[in-house]
Amino acid sequence: MKKINFSAGPSILPQQTIEETAKAILDFNSSTLSLMEVSHRGKDFIAVMDETIALFKELLNVPEGYSVIFLGGGASLQFCMVPFNLLEKKAAYLNTGTWASKAQKEAKLFGEVIEVASSKADNFSYIPKDYTIPADADYFHITTNNTIFGTELHTDLDSPVPLIADMSSDIFSRVIDVSKYGLIYGGAQKNLAPAGLTFVIVKDEILGKVSRKIPTMLDYKTHIENESMFNTPPVVPIYAAMQTLRWLKANGGVPAMEKKNKEKAALLYAEIDRNPLFVGTAAKEDRSIMNVCFVMAKGHEEKEADFSKFAVSKGLDGLKGHRSVGGFRASIYNAMPVEGVQALIDAMKEFEKQNA
Ligand SMILES: *Cc1c(COP(=O)(O)O)cnc(C)c1O
């Protein structure tokens, strides 16, 4: 039996994505050739690129005036591409975790960085709320879901300057109003596709405003003008993304995912709050619906290794928490069925009985 994959990333994908991609790797569109060995400029692959971008726009309701592009380099390359293309004098950053800190660090190479607020002193266990976004900043950068700490912004913020969001781990998990953002980016390996693909949604009018020269490959305009085909795009991950988006659409799109994700998260948090052996690490109002972080409750710390082993024996994989939080992290992305969450809850209950 296949294990249940709670890994934070690369992470669980719809079985349909895995099977259809495997088929295309063996024989792409009955061409007898592998998806891995055909030209990205051939008509069959261009059709894949076109469908993937069209589904991306449709499922997120991307308005006119925005481009969707696919790149390599991961979300981490966006940490520098964003300021390279958008930071003229100063930018504002909200520091909500490891990834947010890394994004901020890169921006400092290009100009002044204002950290509007940070929850670092409390090990990023909550999302700061009281701060002012400087109206003269070139942009305001946020991380909507903090994959490591299990906190999440549940609404689209209002910002007086272009809002830039790292949505690596919550894209397509809830309905968003793209028109409130200047740019959204993320690595695809959390909720969409295998590693190697980065997505960027950018409002065209925010580009072209910095005075510095931008290397061709790092200029968003290059990739917009060439429809993500300036150089060889990550062909296999794009094909897999198309399959995931087809699956998403067939399963009711983002609103249906959001409903299911909220139900899954509510079930798991309810068990964490009920079970005397476990305790959640994130502030309740900021709890992520994608990454659920919990540790052993006070007085039960020594049972951590036992629960780890117990979970593995139940086929629950990838539950180890990030080293900066410890304990456990259940990543319950779109592709995680409610039965997977229920299996974890059952294991927690059974472990509680054994330790009564
Ligand atoms: C995983 C992750 C990253 C890093 O992504 P790479 O594609 O590995 O560079 C950045 N931000 C967030 C929120 C993430 O979850």
C-alpha cells in the first residue's frame, strides 16, 4: 500500500498527475517519443504550455493586464529577481519566517529594506498585524504561507504600494483576489508539480520602472515577451502542472479546494487541541491550512521518538517537523485526501490510548 505523504516539499501530488506524466515520459501523445526528448518548440509541447497558462489564469481568475510565466531557479531565485526588477530605492518586507527572511536578505543587495514587522522574537509563531506600509516604498513583500512555522495570512492584504507575495506553499489552496497583487511567485513543488518549475504572475504595468540594467535572463519582460520560451523551460514539470490543473478544474476548482482544505485542517487542529499529548505551535488565528505544526505537550516530550516510530508503522510519511520548530509537521496540500488526515488523527488517538 502506498504511504500517506505529509512531506512539506517536494510533496504529495494527485495520483492522476503522477500517472499521466509517467505515461507521457514513456510515450508523449502517441508519438513513440518521450516527453523528455521532444523539442519544447514542437507543436505538441506548445499546446501543453498554452493549456497550462490558460488553466492557471482561469483557475485563479487572473485579470487582464497580468502575465503568467514559468521559469527555473525556484522561489529562491525570485528572492533576488523581485528586487532586481522592482526595487529602485526602498522596499518594505514583512518578516514572518525563514523564507521571508531570505527574501529580505537578497533585497538588501539592491537598496534600502524596511522591515515593517517581524515575529522572529517568538520563533515566527504568529503573523504580525499592527504595522504601517511606507507609502513611498517601491513594493511590499509578504510570504502568504510560512511552510516551516505553519502560519498563514488568510486574507489578501490592502497595500498602498505593489503587493508582492511568495505563495509557494498555498497557491491554489484558497481563493485569492489577484488584482490586489503586483506580483505572485512560488516554487511549484508544494502544491502543483515536481521541483524545477517556478511560476510568476505579474501585473505588466509594474515592470520597466527601475533604472538599473537587468541581465536578459533575470528580466521578467524577456520571459513575458517570449511566452516562457526564451530558453528551454522545465518541460516535464510544466506537463505535470498541466495535469494537476486539469485535476483541480475537474474537482471544482479553487473554491472547492478551499472548502476541502479548511475541513481537513479543522479536523486535524481539533484533534491537536483535544489530545492531551500534543500541542499546536502556531497562534490559533494564524494557523495554516496547508502546514500543520505540532509538538509533544509539556511533560510528554520524551514520547516524541515513540510517536515518530508509531506514525511510520502506520504508513504516515514525512511528518518530522522542520529543525527550527521541532516536533511534527503535517503538510496537507490540495492532493491530500481527507482520509489521509483521518489516518493521522486515528494514529494520534491510538497513541494516546497506548500512553494513558
Ligand atoms: C519551499 C519554499 C521556498 C523555497 O523554494 P525553492 O523553490 O526551493 O527555492 C520559498 N518560499 C516558501 C514559502 C517555500 O515554502
